[in-house]
Amino acid sequence: MDPSTYRPAPGTIPDAPGVYRFRDEHRRVIYVGKAKNLRSRLNSYFADLCGLHPRTRQMVTTAASVEWTVVSTEVEALQLEYNWIKEFDPRFNVRYRDDKSYPVLAVTLNEEYPRLHVYRGPRRRGVRYFGPYAHAWAIRETLDLLTRVFPARVCSGGVFTRHGQIGRPCLLGYIDKCSAPCVGNVTAQEHRAIVEDFCDFLSGRTDKMIRRLEREMEAAAAELEFERAARLRDHLGALRRAMEKQAVVLGDGTDADVIAFACDELEAAVQVFHVRGGRVRGQRGWVIEKVEQVDLVGQFLTQFYGEQAALAGAADDATQPVPREVLVPELPEDADTLTEWLCGLRGARVQLRVPQRGDKRALADTVARNAEEAFAQHKLRRAGDLTARAAALQEIHQQLGLDTAPLRIECIDVSHVQGNDVVASLVVFEDGLPRKSDYRRFAIRDAAGAGRSDDVASIAEVVRRRFTRYLRETEAGLDPDTGRPRRFAYPPNLLVVDGGPAQVAAAAAALGELGVTDVAVAGLAKRLEEVWLPGETDPVILPRTSEGLYLLQRVRDEAHRFAISYHRQKRSARMTSSALDDVAGLGQTRRTALLKHFGSVRRIRQAGVLELTEVPGVGPSTARAVLAALGAGEHGAGEHGAGEQGAARSNGAPP
């Protein structure tokens, strides 16, 4: 679109600080920015297109409108920009793409017996996190060393409950790498004290602990308790080996994040070393796509520390989201504003500066070399990726006779076993890359019978549901609560179905019934990888080495994977549903309490009414209803419980 068609009238843009948003023709936010002077910044976008950065040019020609919000201070603009980028995820903003979710060491302090384990995912309240670590094996190696000194629980809830029921600890309990709280070897308070010592050690309070163990070892040796002294000596060795893995890089015990960049015109690599107590506690890296000649340092600090503060708040974690010092290769344009914002996040003074000499300068050079190496490796891996994606989209455009290149592709796949647990998936690819936030899954409502015709009917149902929602949400406009387009308000350029002519015809017919005429339909048949179009008697055959065919296969395979995972989830839930589900008046909370108390339905069946009433919320009438539903009314333990019957049989009484 020509930017002059939506350029604001002269004099209407305020000469004040604020945040602005570009939207496309579907009202989707595609770019968010902030400015000290909105008029000056926005006018720069409507200058000669030839003078703009290539990605900026693509952004302003993709946009259909621009809007802005005036704020009173630059700090407020910074916060609003971060909030909008997080909320709208604009496609033209700088994106920090991790190839993986960095693992952390989680300590579940919200449980009676806290557990240490490797964790990836959203932060939760009552759980303390250490890391991130580059590899999960690094966490396991650390745990293997430290559980010799801090024998805390590392097992899952199921393993913990099972060993408590059988009355025997697991192997770690026998080799003294777990204090075995599951069988009562230590109390809950004693186990929590072990976990708190573990947390203190990982938090950097190591010297105090080393000195305490040394005093205890010397005292044990003086009292001729040589076995205990030997154990303490081994503990000291384990702690020192764990500390050696975290090299001392700043001898003054500094808490700092050291940040470095390596970039070209289109992309940039970012490396961050997290230094706590003078030791490198973690390392992270990103490769980002640059949209325009933005202030990379300022953009990164805003998004990274805003996210860190959100994670700390969600986890109710005592860890500070911002360290005392942030060392960067160059100061951002609005350094004073960013420093004020960072101080607000930390609740204390934060230094934002460029290291000039000494150990901090040497460490900054090391981080810069890591960034350059990561960027070089990325360019080697992805050298042909952008070209290949562009070639694939152009080839699909030409071979299938589409009006435009399919920048947004959606694919539908159906999964079931002989007509049972029929589900479908909808996956979305934008610019040749998966957009997982837009994935959807469907439980098929009208699934009857099995076989090929069922797949056809299921695909037609998914198409009707997806595009009925699209029409309804497009007509409704923006969501009044969020001010953004609704979830299904974006149509694809190409809709792909997994199948041949019958599936393609069903999808096209469903679109025709709804009056949707601007979405192309194609089917990819697995057997010969043929591409079928509606109304065509012969398929389109793409070469086996075709980038376009490879992209369609990726889209189809991703839809298949997503559908299979949902089908397995539904089937597993159906097959493992408890017999307790049929007990009238027994809700989910009391079902869970019964299973947690007894461990299995079989043990509940063997119990008596009195034993069942020991579970909170279960009265005599409910207990009798449970036993009747499980078929234990005549053969169960009755009022006296299974324990007395078992004792009678062990004394020779007839069963």
C-alpha cells in the first residue's frame, strides 16, 4: 500500500513524547515504536521510500494506518512500548528468537517436601529458580555433586508417593544422596532446612558454608569421629568441585550482566553473561532480525529486563530481575531514561555503563567474542534460509496459479483411530515459518463412522468452524477489551488440507457455502506427494527437489504432528479415566484426595468405610457410594477395613 494514502494530515501529529502503532489492512498491529518527538519520528516514515531501510520500507508499505498515544514522560513511553510489544507481538519489531527454552533449576518451596528438578516453562509462585543454564545436563551434573552434601528430594510426586506407600526409599535414599523424607527418615522441617542450605549455596553464600563444614570436620577429627570427619571432607570436596565449574571472573564479588552484540545490516546476535558474586552463573544468546536502524542496546534492555521483571513477579521470586550493574558495549540513546526505568524495576540503584579497563573490560571482550562466534555459526547454518523461503513462496505462487505469494499458509489435518476420538489441527505458517501462537485444535463434533468419508466430513466441519469465526470476528471489528483484532480475524492466502481430491473438494465447498472467495485451497496427498486443486482432474506435480514442495511438506507434517499429539492426549484421558468418575456427588477435589491418600483405585476398593472417611470431605454415605460403585459392597472390607481382614488371614483364619 502507498504510505501517502494513510499519512496523517499536516499538523495533526503532536510535538510530544509518545508511542505509535502501525496496523495492516486487517487492523493487526505490525510495528510498535516510541519517540521523544512523535511528529519528527512519524514524518520520517513518510519520506522518500528509496531512502528507507529495506525492512522499514516493507513495513510502511504493508501498513494501512498509523495511530499514536501521547504520554507525559519518556519513562512512561518506554514502559508502554514494552507492554504493547509483549501484547501484540508485532511482526516487524525486533524479535528475540531462542532456538530452545533455556532450562533452569527449580526448587518447589511451595510443597511440604520441596523438590529439586530441571524445569522449562512459565514461572510459578512459590518456586525458586536458578539459572538459566545452557544445557540440562549441566543442571543434572550440578545436582549430582550437590546432593551428596544437600540430600534433598529430586523425585517426582508419583515416585515420592509410591515409595511412601511401600515403606522403602529409592536407590538415592540408600546411597545417602537423598534424606528419604518419603519414609520419614527426616521430618518436613529438617528436609526444608536442607533445601534452604542448598538455595543459600547456589545464591552465592558459599564461603560461610565452606568455613562451617571445615570447623565441623576439625571438631569431628578432634573427637576421634573419623568416619564423620571423612564424610565432611568428601562434602567439602564436592562443594569445591561445584564452585570450580563456575569460574571467578570478577574478584570483587560483582553482580552484573555483561552484554555484547555482533550484527550486520539485517540481523544481530546478542550474548549475555550473568555474573553473580563474581562468578558466571549463566549465559544466554539470541539471534534477532533487525527491522530498521534502531537503537539495538535500548531495544534489548527494554524487552529483556521487562520480561525478567514479569517472570520474577509471576514466580513470587526473591531474586532481583536487574543486577547492580549492566555493562553494555555502548550507551543507548536514552541512557538516563533507561537507567531510571531499570532502577524502578530493581527498587534500588542500577549502574548502566560501558566498561573501560580492567577485569570488566576483559570480560566484556570475551562476551563480544562469544557474540561474534555465535553470529558466524548462525550465518553458516542459515546462509540459504531466507533465500530458500522466498524461493519456496514464489514457486508455490507460480505453480498453483495464486494471485499473490502465500505469506500466510494454514493447514488442516485430522487424526483418529477407527473413528474414535476424532480431532483435527490447524497450524499456521507466516513467511515460511511456523507461528505457533496461532495454532488451533478441534474436537470433531459430528464424528460418526470411520474411514475416508469421515475424514472428508471432519475437514469440512473444521473449515466451516474456522471461517465462520473469521467472518463473525471480522464483522465485529476490534475487541473492545483489548483494542486488537480477535484471534480468528486473519484469513490465510492458502489453505492446505492433508488429502486428495475429496478432501480438497470438501474444503472448497465449505468455503463456498460461507461466501469466502479470496482464500486458495490445495491438498497434499501423502502417497505420491501430489498437490490437488479444486475442480482439477489431474494433480500438480512439483519436482522432488522443489523448495515449494519442501515447504508444503513441512506445513503438512507439522499439522500431522499437532493433530497426533492432541489425539493421544484425548485417548489417554479416556483410557485412564478413573472408575470414581461414575460416583454420584463425588467431585474432582475429593476424587483427587482419595487417589492421593490411597495411591490407586485398587487400594480404595480394598479399604473399608472407616478408612475412606479418614480422607477429608468423605463422609460415611459417600464412602459407601464409592465402594458400591467400585463393586466392593459385597466383597470389600466393610466397616472394619481391609487391614483387620488381612491380619486375620495372616493368623490362619479362613479368607
